[in-house]
Amino acid sequence: MKTLAELGEDGLLARIRSRFSRQKHSTLVVGPGDDAAISKLKPGHVLVSTQDNLAEGAHFELAWADFRRLAHKLLRINLSDLAAMGAVSPVGVLVSAGFPAKAPQDWALDFLDGLAEDAARFKVPVLGGNLCRSQKVFFTLTALGQAKPAHIVRRSGARAGDLLAGIGPIGDAARGLADLKAGTSSGRFAKAFWEPEPQLKAGRILAEHGLATSMIDNSDGLMRSCDLLAQESGLGFRLSLARMQWEAAKADGEDYGLVFTVKPKDWGRVEQLLPQAYRIGVMWTERRSSARKPTGFDHFR
Amino acid sequence: MKTLAELGEDGLLARIRSRFSRQKHSTLVVGPGDDAAISKLKPGHVLVSTQDNLAEGAHFELAWADFRRLAHKLLRINLSDLAAMGAVSPVGVLVSAGFPAKAPQDWALDFLDGLAEDAARFKVPVLGGNLCRSQKVFFTLTALGQAKPAHIVRRSGARAGDLLAGIGPIGDAARGLADLKAGTSSGRFAKAFWEPEPQLKAGRILAEHGLATSMIDNSDGLMRSCDLLAQESGLGFRLSLARMQWEAAKADGEDYGLVFTVKPKDWGRVEQLLPQAYRIGVMWTERRSSARKPTGFDHFR
């Protein structure tokens, strides 16, 4: 199989260009191929920006990496961060990749396939990025979005008494990772690991209807997400989960759903608009009160 | 010396927060600490975005890396890309870093020092980013800027007969790299390698006065930059350099000045406004005409 050194940087750039030179998007003015990209935001909208990485040895191992799905994941985990800010419309992504010169060219070409697929699926233009030689494989993606200022939801807006709620799986990605390490790369759990669903629509509904008082994406385990939300809001929280969910909630996880808070009076509306939302607890004035629960989630502090 | 594993991710994040939580900038609405950052562009301005990497083994070696100056370089090479698009005002940067867990904490802390220094020097807010474990050190920076659409200069606008000109050193960074490999880390050339000057003011002047018909940042050697500009404009070019500059022009280089084209009638105005600008050649209708010159720059095609 041909290596990246044999394909050459120019060869790879030509493939990238042919893939991303005909993108159409209302915000896209200049795409890849110049020193920088140009995008046009809607009047009255603010710019929302986030960045995330996937690195060999930390997020994946070459033994079980699937570069097409890895591109899906890289895009989705960044879109998930945009979703967690409220009603955010993606404007574009910039993507960097580092590969060893001796890497099979398919690593890069599969990654490009995956990126093009999901960029089309989520209607987000690829604005540019960078390729470089690297002894270990790594990827960085920056996602840019736009939103009306009134439709931004911070981590810090929760009030005592607000209900704590979630959208998306709990623990599925962690099971998928275990499956992958054990040699199983198909099925629901592997999919949850590789292709988490960015909750852009749910984020939009919660923000546009003024329902979420605070929000975060669930990227490092449910308990950790609840803790960060509480911390930023200067509160504690109490969880009430079904017994089978406790273990999953306490574990590390890359589920990438949303965790958010809602005033009790608004819960009916949330259930109506987002039937997939579930309650997980309540925000509490005293941080100490949650520490008293013998559930083990002090561990995450 | 303490390792990053001993400092811990939370310890490092606390340092980052304390450094970047009090930034003030007209565009900055929400900085680091939420799922994404929020910036506010001026009405009628477009978003300019670019991304670049520095990776161990490709751009630097641990034997001679200086992480403070490496942060300077990473920021500046991205600002240089913004400068090459015309009159662009920086809006913010997102910065990712991958370090081995066993790395001395000073690698990260020195990098943070350098980032904070140059972010202040160039008045650009640090919006966010990401930290991850990685077996080899790598960095990615995304720079965001804003510009009036009329003040954007593309690579593709050159016309036959336009003068080809430059701003910034030729070959200094390559000499600096050679010095560093030989153990000399101080002096003008090492500085040119680590701390190239992003030509934001020159880019602004050339764009606002309508002087540059095309522009590119000189990131991979002067000849390569001229060739890319010519290619994007569908033209060839002829160079007329002093003899001592030929070798430097043909070599690889990371000088990061600007290469641009100007109508002959406008050259006087360029000299007046930018006395540091120098002429290097002329754009030519037939690409073949430049290929006939026995200067060796076919090599870069």
C-alpha cells in the first residue's frame, strides 16, 4: 500500500481541494486554498468558537482506529460543544492532521472521506486547516458557529431548585470503547463511541424557547458534567438515577449528550418539545448537601 | 522537576484560567471556561479564519526547543496568515497542545508564558483550546480575525505586468534553524526562526489603500510563495534578485513576510507608505516564460 510520503503533500492537497472546492453554504465566501478562509455571519449574530483534539495513545490506538469514523467523531464532538452553547448554527470547521511520513495513504484518505461525509451531513463547510508530519497521529478541529446573543446558554446560569436534566445516552460510549479494545468494532456501543450525535436541534429548542437556564455537553462522564455545571453556577446538586445508571454516570465517558437545567415550571414544556429528555436530579443551594450523599461522586471533585 | 502528570490537568487548567480570565478586548464576550467562546464582530465585517501547527520532529526537536518562543512562533505564523488576507484585525485564537504525561511541567508553563506575552503584545484574546495527552508534543492554533470585505486581498488577483514585491527577511529563519541545530539559540537568525514578525500593519496599508492586487505570506521559501501566487493568478513570473539573495530565495524557509503584487503605477505610493518593501520581479502572462529561466525554480513545481 502507498505511503503518505509516496502520495506527497501536494498529492494529498490536490485531493483535499477537489473534495472541498465546490462547497456551497450561505456563510462561505472563501474556502480552502488561500492564506485564510472568509465567512460571513448574519447581522446581529455573534461568533461561537471551540476546539478539540483526538490524539493517538490518548483517544485512540492504531490497533483499532477507524480513520473514517474518527473524522466523524472529531467533527461531532466539536459540534456538540456548539450545541451546548444554545441555538448555534455551524459556520465552518478548520481541521489539522499530523501523520507519520510512512503512514499508509489510506489513513489520510479515509479520514478525508469521513470528514467530507459528515461535513455534508451536518451542512458545515470545511474552511481550511493544515497538514503536517508527526511521529504520532493527531487531529485538531476548530468549529465556528453563529448565534443570536439572546440564544446563548452558559454553564453558569443555573439557580437552586432548577431541575437537572439530560439528553443522549449515558455510558454507551464507554461500553463502545471497551468493545473496541476487545475487538468488536460494530454495533450500537461502538457507534456511540465513534459517532456521537451532536444535539444541535435540542440545544436550539432549549435556547430559543428560553427553557435551559444552564447547559454543558456531556463529554467526560455525566457526574463530571453535573459537577462542572454546578461549580460554574455556584451550586450543588442531587442526583436521582435509576440504579443501573449509577455506575455509568460515575465512570469516564465520551457520550456527548447535553446536560442542562430547567425551572420546574418549564419541565412540562421540555417534555413536550423534547420527549427524549430525561430528568436526573435537582440543583441545590449548598454544595455540601450533595457531598453528603454516599454515592461516590466526590471522587470527581 | 515536577511532571505534567504531577501537576495534573486540573492544575494546568487552573493556571490557564488565572492567566486568561481577565482579558479585555472589544470583540470578547465569553472567553475560556465554557463549552465554546463568544466573540462579537463589527457590523459589515467578515470573519477571517486560519489554522497552523507545530509538531515535534517536523517543526522542532526537543533537543533545542524553547517552549516560550515556540508559543511566540505559533501565534505569529497564524497572525501572518491573517495579515496576508489584507486589513484584518485579530479577534482571537484557540490553542491546542498535546504533551506526554511525563513531560516536565515547565514545557507547558513556558508555553503558556510565551502565549500570554505575545497575545498581549499583539492584542489578541485567547478564546479557548484544548489540552491532551500525546506521546509526541504538538500544537495547533486557530486565529480568527475580522475585515471589511473590500479590504480582503486574495492570492488570485495578480495581473500580467504587475510588479512582484516583498516585505520581511529572506532566508534569515533558515539560517536561524541551522544555528539552532548547531547549538546557537541567540542572535538575529534564531530570533527570525522563533519570532517572525507578522506583517499586520503592512497588510492593512496595502489593502486599505488598494495597492496589493494579490498577496500571500512567505511561509515556505520565497520562490514557493511566488509560485503559489502566480499559480492562483494563472500567471508566470520573472525574478530579479541580487545575487546573494538567490540561494536564500530557492531554499525552504519560514520567514513569514509578505509577498504581493502591485500595479507599476502604484509602486511609488508603496515605497512612500512602506519604505521597507522591496521589488523582487514582475508577473508574466505565460507561465512557460518563467520556466525558461535557468534559475532552478522549476524545482518547486
